[in-house]
Amino acid sequence: MWRFHLLCCCIFLSTFAAAQQETTDDVLCEEGMPACKCDESADVCQFSLVISARYTFSRYQLTENSTQGFVYNIINGEIQSLAAVDPCESIECSEGSFVDGKSYRPFIAVNGQIPGPTLIVSQDQTVIVNVQNNLLDEAISVHWHGMFQRNTPWMDGVGLVTQCPIGVGASFRYIFKAEPTGTFWYHSHSNTQRTDGLFGGLVIMETNIERDYIDEPEKYTFTLLDFHEQNSLELFDIFNAGLGFFENVPIGEVPTRQDALYQATVSYDNTEVGPLPYESGLINGRGRHPDVPFENTLLHVVEVEEGERYRFRFIGGTMVFAYMVSVDGHRLSLIAGDGFLIEPIEPVDFIIVHAGERYEFVIEANQTEQSDYWIRAETLEANLSVGLPPYPSPNHLAQAILHYSGSDIPTPPEYANIPSIPRECTQSDPCIVINCPFEYFHVSYNLSCINVAEFRLAEPEQTPLEELPSQFSSFERGIEQTLFFNFGFDGEPDSQSSINGRVHVLPPFPMLTQGDDLSGTGLELCPVSPNGCENGCPDGSCVHLIRIPFERSITFVLSSLGRFPGAHPIHFHGHSFHILGIRYGEYNDTTGALQRCNTDITCGNDPNSRCTSPTWSDGFTPNFTVDARTMRKDTVIVPAGGYVVIQFVSNNPGYWFMHCHIEVHQFNGMALIVSEAASEIRPPPDGTPNGFYECGDFDWTLDMFNRAVSGRSPNDDDLFCRCIDDVELAVAIAFSIIGFIVVVAVSIAIGMLICYCCYKKRGNFTDREEFEMAPK
């Protein structure tokens, strides 16, 4: 009978376990699909991303293992093959990426396209992404920008910080929890691959909110990218070496003394925003180079229906330039930033999106005068050479089209007929601008700025109690949890990008998985003492690592002071921090230019006016507070000449990267690694077939080389030594055997001796006893 009960229990437990088994959606994410969406009822969402090299203006044969491509162009809105007979009429081909209508160049494709597909999952689902590196010459990594990676810091995807880069022909499986909710993105964190195409949207859908708008991220997610005819690594090499860019000189042609050298452009506050020349801008991989007429390019067109409201999501994937986004004929309602829902701010006319940031707004399709409206993204460049403000803009744009259903979607020859109707900003009715990198526009522009510190989270539940930092009414100088970081160009030599004068270089291996001991690498950790870099760091650069303790309220003061202040979008991995306040410098009332940096912070006593040891100025008592509805972000713009105070709880052990998201600044040294509660970090998975692989320097000696080329193992000594080793080994074995025999023999002898002594002792006792008992 008991066997029957046991069988019933087993059947019940098996059935229960099967019912509790996680369901997985292997999401179809084929080449050319702009978005890949997971079933919201699934527990696990699995995607595959293939990274490969492609050329713009080319279509590729889609048969397995084929690399055959064919060149096309666009003439009067028609995609035309250069061949007399279009080869893609008889075989299946990719759609092709025609970018800005001009730039014929290589790019990095994600599932065959630029940008990669938007991945859409739901709150709290587990995400699996299998990344295959099919590039022929570069290792890669993929960062999931904005994901906390709680308990999985080795899934953050930063090459040589959290993992070894994925080698050529290799694959890597990322697994992480979909938290928090909102609009995020993925992108390469190796080399300059991000702005060559290795990026895409990542949307975590909320499951517990009511919507009075249409929310379809597969249709209404937009990526922004400033695009160039040269690849990003070439541009960085020119920037890093200070070679300069020459105007009107064709790529590949040697400049002459007569060719004008490009001068960096500035913004409305007269601080630098264009270290590289602007060429063109893309929205969802499409745009128009100024040299190209509308009919010879393709623009992204998004369709809406009159009377409906839509949630638009914008992602700043740019290399250098920030964009000021607007939609002709429409005012906007801002509802989220970096994934966090806020109390709606409306009406809004312009939203400035810096590299790394994401903003979401609701737009009401309430226009009836025409069918098509420009979605425009304009850089913040201004021409200050014309005298006094308002200064003209160079009209550097990225464009897309908002199309009302009910009429035909416009074709390229019709783009030029779409009227431009930007909103008129007046003194009595100024336009509202979100996220200015300075305190205000000059009064002549009739623009009013709202900065992110003024945002309020929509619900206090967006900050759980364990993520709410302690409230401070004041900061005491020297307190352990307050750290100062100045983002500027105070590195040596040659004013390199730096943080506190430290020019960060990546270590040869990821510190997260292989430790932070740099012995034998030729590198050093940057000095952490306040005065450690007043005269330059070792060799001008070092591995910039700072450590913070576990479960403490941590305050970072991020500034842009010193010799060359500029606006910097700063991203901190592993956290969404609270923005307690933003403070600005002083501006000239006549010109609007920055004329003096904020004096709340002193840069120390550096004789070269470099800001290497910032701290609060004597006599200044900061007063910043935080509550459950204080705005949270993972990327924030630090204003030129000013600072931002952020705060978070150090409850996510890991090695987290913090850096400027302007790509040329990051790779030039404006970055550091935050070691958070290193003793609490969980080890990476080691039960996999190959373990969590390692990388680093390789070193060997000339003697080892000589032994290798002579046909012997590099680790063997020469023949004589090997003979000696053999003799020593034989002697050691012999002595071991003899020793064993001796030990056994001695043990036996001692045992026999003990037994004999006991016997004799008992014998003596017996004789004495008999003597004493004998009759007398």
C-alpha cells in the first residue's frame, strides 16, 4: 500500500513541477526586422543577434554562409542596381542600408542592419541574448545600457571591465533580468563600434500602468545618430593624435597648406560642442546628407491616425552631437526620462537628447491642415561670429516624417514639398525646452529651459525604500560617502580627456572576473590622494579605479570646471541615481556666453589651473535633499562651468564603468571604474562547459623561445637539466620507498618493544604476589 501512496506523490510532484516550469519564447528576430517582440506571457525571452561587416548602398544575398553583395544607389526615389540586370530579382537579398544618401562606407550590422532591431520584452522577464561575432578583425562586447544587472555584474557587457571581449568567430550568451522598466538600448562597449552601427533599442514594457495613448514601441521608437563618411575609429585616431580635420578635402587626399583647418564649433554659451565636423544625421538609420537632394535618399516615415495619442521613444545613440528634437505643428507631453515615468510636463516644444539619454513623450495627432510634418533633430551648434544674439544655427539636422494615415506615404521626390512650420517662439509665449546643457538661452531666443532636476517621478513606488538614499540637509567636508569628479581636459600630456586629471586606460583583463592586481602589466592604478595628479599621473595615464563600501548612501559631485569646461553626458553603469541638484556657472548678459565657472567648488592648488582635486569651497555649505519622487536617471548632462549632485545606495556589488558618453572623450580617457563592495560580488558562472573565460597579457622569455624552436617544450629545461631532473626524481622515489620501509619497520619494532615491556612487567608482578602469599 505504501508503494501506491509513494507513486501518487511522485506523480503529483512531477505534475506540479511541470506546471511551474518556466516558459521560453524563442523570438523570431531575422535579418531586416526593425523590431523583435517577446510574448508578454512568457517567463523567458530569447533573442539572437549576429554582428557582421556590411557596406552601405549594398544588398547581400541571404543564402546561408554567403557573403555576396551587390551595389545599389537611389535615383529619383528608386533603388537601382548598378548591374544591367538586378541580381536581387532572382535571389533573396537583404534590404540594404542607404543611410544619408551619400556615404558609401563599411559599417557594423546587427542582424544585417543599422541600427540593430529594437528588442521588446515585459517587466521582470528573463532576457537571453545570444550574440555571434562574425566580424573578421574585431572583438566585441554588448552593453545593456540602463539595466541594473543585479547579482549578474559580469553580464554588463563592458570589454576589459566586466568581461573579455567576444573574439572573432566566437559567441557569448547574455542573461539578465528585465529591470527597470522603460526605454533603454544596447550597444557595443569595445573600440568605437557603437557609432559604426553596433547598437539598437531595448524596451521593457510596464505591465501595471493604465495607458490613454497607443504604446507600440515596435513602431514608435527612434534612434538618433550623427553619421560620417569615415568610420569612427579613423575619426578617433585623427582626434586623439590632434591631426585636425581639413575642410573641403576629399577623404583619402593629402591636405595642403592652402586647405583650411576645421575649427571646433560652439554652442549658444560659447563652449565647444563640435570637436569633429558635422556631416549628417540619421533617425532609425535614415537621413539626408546636405550634398544630396531629397529625391536621392530615403527618410524614416512614421504613420499616425488623426485623433489618436501616441507614445514616442527617442534614444540618443550619437557619437558627439546632442540633438534638439521637435515635431512641426505639434506640442509634446514629456512622460519619462531614462526609463522612469515622471509627472507629465506639458506643453513642451523641444527636448534635448544627449548621447546615452532616452526621453519619451506623448504626441496628439490633432492636425488637419496637411498630411505630413517634419520630425526634426537639430544640433546645438551656433555661429557666434555674427555679432550679438540671437545667433544663427548652421541648420545641421536629422529628419524623419510624421505621416497622417488616409493618404499615400510620401516618396523621396515628394519630400521637398513638405512645408517647414516650426513653432514661433515669442517673448509673451516662449517655447519650452527640456534638458538644456546651460542654465538658460539668451533672452533674444524666447526659449525657456527646464532641467532634469526639476522633474518629479510619477509615483513614489518607483523608488523602493531600499534604494532611497539617506536625506542630507548638509554635507560635511571629508565625509566618506561624498566623492568629487571633474570631467575635463586636464590630463597630461596635451590636455587629454580626463577625470580629476587622471587619463583612464583600460586594463589588459576585466577586473571584475580576474581581480584588480595590475602587477606585471606595466600599468598602475591612478593615485587616489587629492594631490596625486597635480603634476600628471604615471606616464600620463593609468587605470582609474575608485572603491565604495557596501550598503551606504553615496554622493557623487560631477563637475566640468578647470581650463576647458564643456558639457558632458555622464553615464554610470549598474545604477539609476537620484539627481539632487544642478548648478551652473555665470553667463554674460549681453552675449549669453559662459564667463565664469561656478565657485561652489574649488579645484585645489594646482599650479597649472588644472582641476585635479575638486572639493567644496571654504565657506560654502551645500543644501540638497532627496525623497522618493526625486528624479532618477542613469545618464545626466553635466553643464559647462557647473556641476550635478547625484546620490544612490551602494547595494549592487560589481565593477561599474562611469564615463562621458561622447565617444571620442571616453576613449581619450574620460572614464573610471567604480569597485562597489568588491567582497560581496558573486562569482561568475563556473559550471558552464568552458567556464567564464579569461584574457590578459602574455609574456615569455627568449630561453623559452629557443627551447620551442628546437622542438622541446618551452617549459622544459635543457637536456642536462632534464637528466639531472630524472636522476633526482629516481633518487627521490627510492628514498621515499626506503623511508616508508624504515618507518614501517621502526613502528613494528616499537610495538614489539612495548608488548615485551608490558609482558615483563606483568611477569614480575605475579612473582612478587606469589612470594607475599606463601606460608611462613
